[in-house]
Amino acid sequence: MSEKGVLALYWAASCGGCEIAVLGINEKILDVAAAFDIVFWPCVLDGKVRDIEKMDDKSIDLCFFNGAIRTSEQEYMARLMRQKSKVLVAFGSCAQEGCIPGLANATTKEAIFQTSYHDTPSTVNPDGIRPQTETEVAEGTLYLPFFYETVKTLGQTVDVDYYLPGCPPEPERIWDAIVAILENKLPAPGSVIGAETTVCDECPRTRDEKKIKEFKRTWEIIPDSDICLLEQGLVCCGIATRAGCGALCPTVGSPCIGCYGPNEGVDDFGARMMTALASVIDSDDPEEIDRIIHEGIPDPIGTFYRFSLAHSELRRIALPANGGSDAKLETAESA
Amino acid sequence: MAERVGVYICHCGSNIAGKVDVENVSQWAGEELDNVVVSRDYEFMCSSLGQELIEEDIKNEGLTRVVVGACSPHLHEKTFRKACSNAGLNPYLCQMASLREQVSWVTEDETLATAKSKAMISGAVKRVLLHEELEPTEVPVNPHSLVVGGGIAGIQTALELANSGNPVFLVEREPSIGGHMAQFDKTFPTLDCSACILTPNMSDVSSHPNITLLAYSEVEDVSGFIGNFHVRIRKKARYVIEEDCTGCGICIEKCPKKVLDNVFEAGIGYRKSIYRPFPQAVPKYPVIDTESCIYFDRGTCKACEKFCPTNAIDFEQKDTYIDIDVGNIILATGYDTFDSRKIPQYGYGRLANVFTSLEFERLCNASGPTDGKILLRDGVTTPKSVAIIHCVGSRDTRFNAHCSAVCCMSALKFGHLVIEKTGAEVHSFYTDMRPTFKDYEEFYHRLLEEGMHFTRGRVAEVTDAARQPGEEGKLIIQVEDTLIGRQRRIPVDMVILMTALEPKPDAREVGLKFGISCSMAGWFTERHPKLDPVATMTDGIFIAGACQGPKDIPASVSQGAAAAARVLGMIMKGAVEIEPVVATIHEERCSGCRICNTLCPFNAIDYVEDKMVSVINQALCKGCGTCVAACPAQAISGAHYSNDQIFAEIEGLLFDVVQGNGSKPVVEEPEAVPA
């Protein structure tokens, strides 16, 4: 880059934590501003989509895109940023794996609308009004984005060049990635920019062979400060979670929840966790094994797919059209 | 370069062709499947002509991959791999589809069977495209061997190996070798004196220059792999210095403490606190039982030390550890007997004159506590009638489903001994009479002629509650005689329970230590029940005798010799080839979480402390894939079973379901509308 590069940052279905994480690099943000012209960053700068639409294709050198794809607007923006950017980075867990928004795939759009617009105690909606994609008013037609049945990741929507894991990515790792991009020392396209091993590698706790008689919830014990949390019965996802955070949670006695996503080469984080834990349960008695699992892990999706349900092999619970029995699928017209 | 795949569909006579339209499958594969350049069907692919077909095509058509749709790979994978390597193709570039076991034998409908065959072939073709060339590795074999267990099977194995000029370590848990055979009085059906035929072999073991006998010792730890095992043995403290002891026995004579001998004398005889299990024990050195020894209890006595002429007693002796390297290991750890107290209605432990079969062996034995006289528990009365109850704990789904194999013949032997020594009436209560081997049936007829009574039926109860005249003071057998369909009550003086043979209680732990598995019941599992009965799934570990399942002395001896022959074959070859289908831990991805450490059924995984990673010993790995599945970081890959290969096979199997490369979308979403 002879001149300054062109940088864009965008957010889709996300909490905003990724934006804050970018600022977490502190004064180095000035170095970023020195290296790049920031053309689009809705969270921080005023900007208009129409201005981006007018730019030439591939005229943005680098786009950090955080958030999952939940609505038609987000999908449109994903396609737009893809079209205009040379390098599109899925920034953070939502863009990479669906993250917390992706947990909506454990239910249906209808159930979500039912809860949000009717059932919550704070909702007052005597006419049973729901948002519509098109509404006629005196001044003309108002449009709202279409709310999809299923949350998708950025990579399931458009081609992604790189993935930066984490919920949110640690500022040091963001800076590492920016440096790698500036120095053109990037891995093969499609890769995750990050470590190739898991949180245990950074965890200071001592580890022994694993045999688990009982899974404990965090409120049930005060864990020993030196021994592996999993060996103490806490479901610590550090064994399956990509390193990069510095093992922040297990170091202070809180089990890893898997926010840095699966290790290099792993497609389904939850499946990895489940096969690993299933293999170290210390019992040969099927009834006891059932008890250990049911009492210790009351919420398997929330435990093993907290960050990765949308990206998992199954992606979502079954819908009636695909063989599901409980869920009710609503049509686009009824929304 | 595009791979060139040859597909071969076997008719297997009518086994496959009778259900599957093999011509259709073969033609379809040639026309529809990518990369397939040759597709044939043939009556017997495993025949030499069938194999030549493959070899010729590799040479003439330039095949780079081969798929054979035939029987299970268990049967003929080696055959077709060999055909490939004969023609210069790496044998691991061949894949089998099991069209017989998984299709024709288990599918009723012919149309479905043909469709399923196509799916299987499609999966195999997709998979074989991703196969990698693999090369077996060769490791040398240490000529030393370890035999675990000094019963008749272990003795036989050790002598066979030692006589061939190879060094052997023989480890025995008890103070003496000899096992159960040393406890018996006579052997069936020849009525040879058990000790007389056993003890020469025992003394051969003790004097053999190639045998290192480690009695009163146990294997603590096993590591390594075929040809190169490292074994740590704990030699338990005898409190007798073996180098100084002459075996004179004065210490035993002078020891003031007498205790019940629950092991060798089966609880009906006594021994001293310092003891030898039996006079001909090998080795001859006594051992102090610290639990009953007065000195170890109260700190005084030391009678043995005072009288020992060679100062061989050492109360301070500690367990010692011996590390040895061996090439092969033979387990001959034997069996245990069923605890008859688990069937309370037979009265063992409650009714004095109910004996177990092992107790009766000691009772009959001339060197036993009654000098071979058959007496009731009071030690003076000779029984006038004896009942022998078969299948106590055997062929009974509450305890052991299996037949203990030896009890029918032992019962006949007991009947003969009772008649010969006491002239008493003998009643046998049997389920089925099973005298199956050479001269056994003849022995049964001999007992019929000697007047032993046989009642077919499972005994309901042994009781001392008399109901009828003539039953007072007797043990009454309540039984349904199933041949006449009537209940009977038979009063007797003595009852012998033919207790089941059971796996040693620690068989599972021992199996784990040596990396071999047990059946549900707890017997060690052989590599193949018909064709490979003394090998195990772990190369270099063999099994012999009753640890593999109930068997009599000749069968145990045969297995001991067979295991020795297998080991000798390995020693003579000098090296073994190790299968390359193994798992590998990629160090850079391993975080050392240690999830995999306890999972390997072959003990192939070690944790390297200083690097904080786990490693797989490829010579030990059997490629089972347990660790590959369990590794949460996917740091372990299994050669020949990579994710890509398996996904490709699944995709191939679903050829008529899956469109294009990816799966169908879960649900069609409407087109995006502009924001």
C-alpha cells in the first residue's frame, strides 16, 4: 500500500462488544488511523450505506465485519461489504460461528415473535400488532428488514477471507491481525487468524489424567486454585477452545465457556466437547452415566453450543418441513 | 493427474449375485462414477484368477486405485491388498465394500439390495480417491519372554520356550508354582496322581538354566510394544533370604503359630505362620505370613530366626522391584472357583458336611489334612452315602451362564474315589452329562458299572430338616428327577458341590495392565475364537489355559505349548511388521489437556511432562480411533480414517440424495430485500 489503505468496519447481529474490543487496542488506534482511511464505521462515525454503494468494487482494502446474519438487511450489507472489499474478515464469534444470536436457532421465529411481542410481562400489545416488512402510511410505504427463521454466520452468507475468533477478540490478537495484514504476512485465504492449539496450552493449572464421577455447576464448589477445573468436575471448555485469550477465565477459577471457538480444523465445537467428556466419565453403568450427564449438564446446547450453534453440523433444531415435530414453521406472509 | 479407479464386483457364487444384480452394479459404476476407468464383475474375486484380473488391470490400464465389492474386509482385505502390491500398487490404495455381509445377506428385496450395493460402491470410490500410500514399519523382537502365572499352562509355556534355547521369566503370585493342579489328588480319566506328573515339571522349571523363576511376585507395570516390552515386577518380601535358605524346614517345624490355610488347603487344613504351601513347593523357600505371625503382631517370638541354621530369616526385608525387557508376554493366570455361599439353599458354610469340590480334592489327597481319608467335617466319621451336585454356579444365568467344562469329569472322578475308598453310595445330580474328550465317555460308563447313581435334575435344596423316617441326622437332597418327572428326597451323609470355574476377580485389571480385553464374563478375549485362540488383539501378548475360559489340564497344556510356538515363531523371524493404520498426535495442536491419556485400550498414549503434550507410541497403536474421536482439539488424526476420507465416503453413500458438493439448505429462505 503506497497510499493509506481503506478500512471499513460493520456490525450485524451482535452486541457491540466487538466494537469496544477494537478500541481496546487503546492508543494503537491512532496507528490504525495513520495506516488507513476509515470510510465506514457506523458505531463510531457518521456514514451512509448509499455512499458505500457508490464506491467501486474492491475499493475497500480491509473490512472487519462483526455480527451474525439474522435479517435481510444484514444479508444485504454482508453482500455489499463483500463486493466492495478486497479482504473481508469475519470479526469475532458472531460472524464466525453465530455466537449468542445463533442460539435463536434452538427455537423458531414464531416462538421468538410470540415472546417478544406478546408474552413478556413488560409487553403491552392489546391489538396483537407485529412488525411488518411493508407498512402503508399516509406519507408512503415504510420498509423493515425481513426476519429470517435461521441465524447464519457470515461465512454461510458470503465468501470470507479470514476469521478472527473470540467473543470478543482480545485486543492483543486484533492488533496481531492488523500487523499481519499491514505486513502482508497472512495465512492462506479462508483461515482463522489465531493459535492452533487450545486454552489448556495457556492455562497455568496442573493437569492429570481425567476421570469424572460428577459434573458440578460453578455455584456448587469453590474450586481448588491449582488443579485443572475439569478434573474438579466443572465443565471447562478450555480443552476444545482455541487459545488466544491467555486462559483468562480458568486462571481465576471460572471454567472456560468456549468463546474463542473451536481449534484449527474442527468443524463442530459441541461435538468435540461431547465426545471428549463422554470418554472420560468414570463409570461403566449406563444408569449412572445417564445420571451423571443429566444432573451435571442440564443445558447441553447452552453448554456445548453457546457460541457455535449456527455454525454446527446441525445448525438448528429441526423444523416441521425438515422432519421436526414440535416446532411450528410460519410462512413469510404471516410474519 | 486424475486418479484411475478399477471397480470389481464379486458374485461370491450366489452369495452376492443371488440377491444383487451384480452386472448392473458393475456397469453402472463404470458409466456413472467419476474416475472409474475399469468396472468388472467376476464369480469369485478371491480366487487366483480374480486376483490376477486386478493385477493385470493395474499393469495394463494404469489403475491408481482399486475398489472391490465382495465380502467383509475381515475376510479378504489382505488378499486384495496383496494383489495390489503384487502389481506394484501401494496396498492401502485398495478399498473394500462389504456387499455380502452388509447387503446381500441382510437385504430381502432384490431391487433394494442392488440400490444399496451401488451406494456402497459409490462410497468406496469417493473414499479411495483420498487414500494415502502407507508403509508398514519393522521392529526387532527381543528373544526374552515373560510368562505370567505358574500353573500347568504357564509351566508348559515356560519349559517349551526354555527348551528351545530362549530365556524366560516366569512370574507367580503365590509362594510356589504349581497352581490348582498341585492341589488335586488324581487326574481324570486316567487317575494318575496329579502331583506325581506335575512335580517333575516344577523341578525342571526351578533348575532350568534358561528360566528365571520369580515366585511370590507380581507384575506392577507394563509398557512398550511387541518385541520390546518393559516390565516392572514387584518381588514381595518373603522375610527369608533366598541365597542363604537351604529349605530345611526347621523354621516351619519350630513356628508356634498355626493358622487355617484358605489357599492351598482350601480352608480345611492348617499351616504355620512361616510356611511352604506344600512339601514339593518350588521354589523351596518358605514365606512369613505377616498377618498371623506373632512377631509382626506383638514384636516378640522370632522362633524361626533362633532356630534357622543359616541365619536366613530377615524380618526387615522389603519388597523389591525388578525391571526386565522382553519381546513377548504370555498370560496364564488361571481361574478361581465360585463362592458356594451365594447359593444359600445348598447350605455351604451352614451345614457342616457340605463340601466344595476343591475341599474334597484336599480331603482325598494323600498329603492333605486327612492323609487322603474321606471323612466328614468331624474328622472321624466315614460317610456311607455321598451326593455330588453339578453345575453349582455354572449354567445358571443368575451367576455364570457358561458351562465350566471340567466338573462332569471331576464329579465322575470323585464318585470313583468315594466308591474305591469308602464303598459309600454315590448320587450324582447333573444337568447334562458332558464327558466330551478322549476316553471321557468311557470313564462315564465305568462309573455306571461301578454303581454310581445318576439323577438328572437341578437340586432345589440341601436341608437337615428331616420329614420322613430315615432322614434324621442326614442331609436331604430335594430334587426333581426330570427323567421320571417326580420330586425326590434323598438322604445322604456328605454333599460335594461342583463349583463353577470363574475368571480371576482381578482379571479386568490385569487385562488393562497388559492392554488386552475381557469377555463380559471376565475371561481374556482371544484374537479369533476358532482360528487364533492363544493370540490377543494386542500383538506380543498371548493367553494360555483357563484365563481364556474353563478348560481341563490337557487343553491348558496344549494352549501353553501353542502360545510358546507362536512366540518362538516371532523370535525366529527376529522382527515384526507394524500396521501403518495408526493415530498420530500433532504436537503443535496438542495442548496437553490429557483427555486421551486413560482412553487407549492398548496403553499406547503417554504424556510427556516437559513438553506438556501427549504422544502415541505407533508400535502399540491399533488404529482403533478412540483417541481421535475424543480429542477435543482435534489434535489427533487417524491414518486411513481421516475426516476427509470418512466424509467423502458418506457423501458417496448418499450419491442419490446429495446434490452438488454441499448439503441442501435446511430451509429455503426468501430472497433478501433491500434495506
